[in-house]
Amino acid sequence: MSVIRLTCNANNYAWGKHGSSSKAAQFAATNPNVAIDENQTYSELWMGTHPNGPSTVFGTTTLLSSVVDADPARALSAAVVSKFGPQLPYLFKVLSIEKALSIQAHPDKKLAEKLHTERPHVYKDPNHKPEMSIALTEFIAMSGFRPLEEISQNIDEYPEFKALVATSAAAFQQSAKDGSTQDKKQQLKVLFAELMNSNPEAVKEHLDALLKRVSKSADPMDLSLPALVHRLNAEYPGDVGVFCVFMLNVLHLHAGDAFYMGPNDPHAYIYGDCIECMATSDNVVRAGLTPKLRDVPVLVDMLTYDFGTPEGKLLKAPRIMQHSTIYDPPIDEFSVLRTQLSRGESESVKLSGPQVLIATEGSGKLVADKEYELKPGFVYYIFPNTQFAISADGSLVTYTAVCQA
């Protein structure tokens, strides 16, 4: 057998969407044993072998990881085993976000090894965690630092923000005008450090003043700074992370748009449903918009302080087959293939690495050693070098994660 249907489970973090409004819930409910509770949040659907959310062979209790362990060279390919060891090197997810996730970054391999050695109870593995997100619905996120002239303008236009970075604002604004690239990054780091280390009482005072001064919006897709300040404060009252909207890019993605978050790159998801793929790691360094552990010194020190426009964060997806495009970030652990078909169309696919495929829209069939049904939420594990065809009964969209070492 070269294709295995999987059962994948959703988790219930507080930031998830409620009930059947959640794509994670909708997809999890393809399991006949899952009944959606409209009062429950459904945050993530995990597809893969990670022990915190392992997939199983559909209709059984057999773990996908057991299938891989039984014959890693066949299940993963000899090349993947040689490069990454006998385990699936990525984790594939669907996220459904109602409430913003933390402002965070993921360490590179060198820092991950150091943090794991020093604090293994917090940083539980020595691996890096680059990740990529592809919007399934309209999606809002923060990613990377804004162009410096925008941050400088926000200092001038929002006195409450300026009050929290008063010590470093002037030097930053001067450097933004005529400093070298190295100096610009250094002054950006000093500015961000001052903000994130602000006295909590000062943060509350200036945030309260800002909230009284600027208007809120009822439109969940309003990306204006006043609207975002009100939104994030409603979710995390008095949190210094609210002020990060003045420093970080805000992205508005539509279905099929993607962005990549490399090591030491600040980001936060705000709203929407997305596909996410990442290297298999749990390492997260958080500093705002979270009730969890904040490691501000590590976050401030680790960031690259690259800056630029929101458009610069988007990941292009070139067409590589008649009906398929590929999102291929600059890492070895994963790429993601998006296949979109209209009624009667089909796509023939053969990839050299281990694959996890999920249908997200429409209906159709996957034909390999036999015929498999495709409906939203149906997930399959496909062995390397399997020749298969995807065909659409109506319209059909699938996403396939793959590692081609």
C-alpha cells in the first residue's frame, strides 16, 4: 500500500474559532467519532507524527509514526532518512484563529541547541522551527519589521507609543534617515528593546490614553492602526504587545497567499484560517500577546532586525504542473504543493519524498494503487515516488506537504 488515509485530531486552545466556524473543526469532523461542539474552540488540526498530536491510520489505532518506524527507508525515502533521520521532518497543520497568537520568533539551529542545553524544560528540543503559512480564508498576521520610515512616522503620530520609546526614539529616527544598514538595525534593536521592556504600569497608562483617543471598528478585517490597537487590547488587555502594531508589518492575505517565517523572524497570527507547515520542533520564544512564559531578553537578542514592506514577506508560488503551484521556502524540510481543479480536470503527480495531502475544498478522487475519496478534511499519507492522479468531481483544492531531500 502506497497511500494511507489518516485520522487527524483538532486541539482546543483558547485562541481558536468556535464550533463549525473553524476549518480545523470542520476537517476534524470527517472522523465519524467527532461531533462539533459549537461552544468549544477548535484551534489546530495536526497532520503528521508529532507525539503531541499524532495522526493514526483511519479506522484504526495504529499510529502513522509506527508505519514510518516499521520501514523508514520506504516510508520516508533513503535520502530523507540520511539527511534528517528516521522521522518525518515536518509537521503539517490547519489553524483556525479567532484571537491573536503571541508575538514570537523561532530560534535558528545554533541558538536552539544552546537554549535546549541551558533550559530543556522550556526549550524542549535542539531543532530550529522555520514555518510557512498559506491562507485558506482572509487572514491577518504580523510579520517582520515595517520600513523604518513608517515606524518613525508612527512615533510622531502616536505620542503614547513615543512615550514608551522616549529614550531611543531620536537616535532611531536619525539613523532611519541617514544611518548605515548596520546602524539602522542596531537602532531598531534598541528601540524594540525599550518598548518590550517597558514598565507594565506605563504600558497600561499610555495604552488607556491611546484607546480613549482613537476609534474602534466593528469590521474584523479593518487593518488600520486604531482598529488593531482596540482589537488586540480587547483580547490581551494592557499587553505591551499591542504597541507592536506600530513596529511590525501587518499582512492581509487572501486564499492561496503565503508567507514564510524564517529563524529569528518576529511574527504573530491575528485572525483567519490557514495551512501551516513547519520543521518538527516546539521551540517558541514569546514576548507579547500571551499569558505564557515571556523570554524578552532572548527574543530581543535573537532577532535579525531585517525590515521592509509587507509585500516583501509574501512567498511566490510558481506553477510547476498544469494545475499545481509550489510554495518552496529556502529550507530543506518541506515544500507545499497546491492543486486546484475544475470539474473534469485531473493532475498526475509523482514526488520523491514523503507526502501528506489534505483536501480543503470541493470533491474528487485520488487514484494510486486504488481509488480514494477526496472531500474537505480528508487527509492521506503518500509514500515517496508514488505515481498518483487527482481528479475533480466539481471544483477541488488540495494541499500536499512534501520533503524532497
